[in-house]
Amino acid sequence: MGVNKTLRGHKLLMIMPWDQPDEFIEKIKAEFPGLQVVAYRQQEWDQTWAPFPDEEWKDVTVLLTFTVLPTPEQAPKLEYVQLMSAGANHVLDLPIFKDTDTSFSTANGVHGPQISEWIIGTYLAFQHRFPQYHEKQKEGRWDRSDLNLIDDAVQKTIGILGYGSIGRQTAQGHLVDTPGLGDPDGIYPSKWFSGSSTADLHAFLASGLDILVIATPLTPSTEHLLSAAEFELLAADGRKGRTFVSNIARGPVVSTPDIIHALKAGLIRGAALDVTDPEPLPDGHGLWNTENVIITPHVSGASTRYNERVLSILEYNLERLSEDRELVNKVNKKEGY
């Protein structure tokens, strides 16, 4: 450790589902002339996929990856892993994470604009019955019989469960039209809830929500955070059929059987799910045919600028590594995010 401005002796291995970013590689080689850089394009979303000889791992000190990770024995010199995902739940049980001092950082911050657009877009599509009108369009039918069912978003209350970068950008996009990204000072919420107990969660859910955005990380403590009792609470005291649930976090944060029941029983108004449990959602699964739900295949974070934003985090952390400073977006190994 210590200051090493050129990153002499370091090797960066980049494993990406995109073509090699030659311009970026040239830039960081100029910035850190001692850094060796090797890049591979990942062809499969598989933790065991590796299109290179095992020997490639032995002197890697920095790794950029989505899901491909070595064992501690394969990469004994690995110091820092830059994940290309906002969540770290897929690495928590791996020996390279839990049994070593290797630092892991997430891509937290790269998803805010596009996911907030997905949240707002799917809600508005639901409110204005775009899925139903699309079906009528395919049938070639001009049918205006649903006009009395269309409700706009004026004076609706949005509750954001997990006020990180995605939640803060959603708050800004939903409530105001201002420059910049997110809500770094936390000025937008009209009411705050905090705490990790069931009572704390229930106080938040009982606060009269028209839209519930789930943006919390998946950890052992958040698995099935929303189950039957929580959906019943959303419908309590005359609120049945009021709340629209949007999940862009991870599928297991929500109990699938319980949200299906909540939709069928009219406990909630509808749902937009970019993540499911199980995932991928199997053909013929009951959730596909449940009414009042919009399902997308874990694509809310997709953007043509995704790679650019991830590489910016990597470059910034390489700079901090060269200066022997704490990495940004570092995963707390105790908390799991």
C-alpha cells in the first residue's frame, strides 16, 4: 500500500459485456503509466464464464466485472473489485468477498437517470392505461370506453423505500424540474422515516402512499421485506386499491405469492416490476397473467451511457487507489451493501 501515483505493479483486468473501450484504456494508461490493462468481452452472464487461461488471474490487483469473480487462490494479489452493478448481493457468499481483505465497490450512482425514468414512465403508462390501449391497437379497435378509469398524477404521494442515488433521483424527477441529479441535501421529502424494525417499516407504509418505490438493497434483513402483512397494511383504513407498487431493487425483497395475492384481491392498485423472484421469471409463471402488473426483464438500468458512467467510477477509484485513499461506493462487508 502507500502512495503509488503511476500504479506501478498493478494489473487491471476488465471483463465487460461490451466491446473493449480503447479510448478509455488509452486514457488511464496515460494517467497511470505503471498500470497493466487487460480487457475481455464477456459473452455469458455467468459467474463461471472465463474466456482466458487461469494464469491470467495470478497477478491481477484490480478487477472490473459484473459477475465473473475468481477464487482467492486464483487471484492472490487482488486488492480492489469494481462491480458494474449497483447491488452486491450476488457476491456476499463468495470466498473472495467474505474470506479476504479485497475491497469491493459498486456502481452506485450510474442508474439514477434511467431508472427514475422507468419508475415514472411505467407509473404513467399504468395510470393512462397504455398497456390496454396497445392491445386494442393490435386488434385494430378504436375503443374509448375506459375514459372514466384514467387518473392523473397530480397531488399523488410517493414513498421511496431506500433513499439512495436512485431514490433521490426519482424524488427529483417526480416532484420538481431542477438542474442536476439526485437530492444530495435531502430537501425534497416532506416527511422522513428511518429505522430497521418492523414497526418503523409499518409506520412508513401506513403514511398514505399512492406510489411505493422499492429501492432498497437485497440483504438477509431485507429479504421478503414486503409480504402479506405489509400489503394488508397498505390497504388498511380505507386505502384498499390505492397504492401502486414499483420494484426496481431485487426480486426477493418482495414475496412473489403475496404480491400476486395483493394484486388479485385489489389490496394494491397495481405494480410495475423490473425484478422478480424467481428471476428470470419462468414461462407460464402465475405472475405473467396477473392483472394490473407491468413486468420488464430487469432492464430499468439499461442506458447507452451505462458503460461510460461505470468507467468514470473505475477511473476515480484508480486515482484514489494511487493516492492510498478510501475507495468510493465501497461495500460494507458486515452490512452487505
